[in-house]
Amino acid sequence: MRPFAALALLLLLAACAGRERPMVSPAPPSPDGYPPVPQRLGVYKIGDPYVVDGVLYVPRYDPHYDATGLASWYGPEFHGRETANGEIFDARRPSAAHPTLPLPSLVEVTNLENGRRIVVRVNDRGPFRPGRIIDLSDAAARALGFREQGLARVRVRFLRLAEARGTPPVLPAVTAARSWPEPRAAEPGPACTPAALVQVGAFADPARAHHHAERLAALAPVRIEWVETRSGRLGRVQVAASPGRELDLLRRLLDMGYGEAHLVHRPAGCVRAGDVAAAGRTS
């Protein structure tokens, strides 16, 4: 009987060895050992204008936001902390901070150095350093392939508002920092020069154009007029002057360092031509 028992044991072991073991995918390792954090939706938030290091930022809804500049990334020191709209920052998930876009938003970020592209959720404010237009989470920086070098030149394009708690804010249908009615034709009147828009500069880089528009929005209504030129597309940043205050606005802009500020358009009102000439500019 022993030979038969031994044979039966061998057959049983062979059958067990031939069975397929269930495949269990292990949980992906957390980048750099970030601990898990609770997930929760934040609230919709645009926010009031604010100043950081002497720079004015004006949060607003801009459905056509499309800017090029530097991206940085952040993670360890903020992991698990609350974001500007009440979410919990998770460095393991693709998210971002932006100084002015509504929270939360979805934006498309393209690394212009390697062509990689991802969609991230904007749920915090920042960065606040010259030239930087977006701060990305560790996971987003990894996906875009620039975590090791720390910075990358990117294009950021607004897609839409993201899901959040509460009712979405009522959004304007304009893209300028502030807006004003379309100009009407001036009626015949006393000889004078109509009131003006003051152009502070023309910028090929959308990020620079938006930066200056945001900086000036608290001063007066601002618009960016995009035009095609022989050298490429330019954004003309123009500030609207209240009737009778054109000279004051022009002088203030010159004092702020906008040495190229000049009158470019006249939607309404009047100002004496002599006053404009006295400021050293003519239309």
C-alpha cells in the first residue's frame, strides 16, 4: 500500500502546484513616502484682490486664460495642509496653485521642454515669484518630467471650473480684469480731444500682459487688446480714464514706472489737447 500512498501524494502535490494563484496588484508606492491624507471637496472661491511682496493680484474668472511661463513644484512642507478653498493638499495627486484663477479650476499644463501634457486641479494660491505662473504638486511635476530640475517652461490653459461644494459663483462673460460699456460715437460739441484709454505697453508673452492687467485692475478698468503684427501677436494693456481724469491717470502710470504709457483711444468725454501735450504724450 505504501507505493500507492506515495503515488497519491505526488499526484496531489502536482495538482496543487498546477493551480494558478490569484494575481493581486500591490498598492503603488507613495512618492517619497508621503503619508495618506483625507480627501474632501473645497468650496468655490474667486476671492478679493490681494498684495504679496508689493505685487497686486486680482483673482477673476478668465475662460480664455492661456499663458506661458515658468512652473515650479511644492510638496513636503504643504502635504496634508488646507488649501485656499478648504481642500486638503495631497502631494501624491496632480494639483496646482495659481495666483488668480477661480478655485477649483481644471487647467491643461504642457511642458514646452519635452511636450508632456496633463490636466490638473487648481485648488490653492501661488506662486509669488517673478516669472512663475503656476505651482504644481509633486505628482504633477513627476508626470510632466521636471521634478528633478525644479522648474520648467510651460503653457497653462484654462479648461473649466472643477467640482466643489456649494453653488458655483455667477461668472462674467468678459475676459478683461474689469470692463466698461462699448464706446458710443461722440456728439458734436466744443472743440476738444475726447477722453482716452492709456496704453501702458504691448507684450508678446501672455503671462506678462495678464500680470500687468491684474496689477492695474484696482486702479481703473483694464483690457488686453490682442493684435497681429509682423513680429507676432501682441497684447496691448490699456487702462480706461474717467472723463476729466486722463492727465492724472497718465501721470500716475508714468510715476509707477510705465515709461511708454500714452493715449491710444478715445471712447467718451473730453480733455484739453494742451493738457495731454503737457504730459509729454500725444495720441
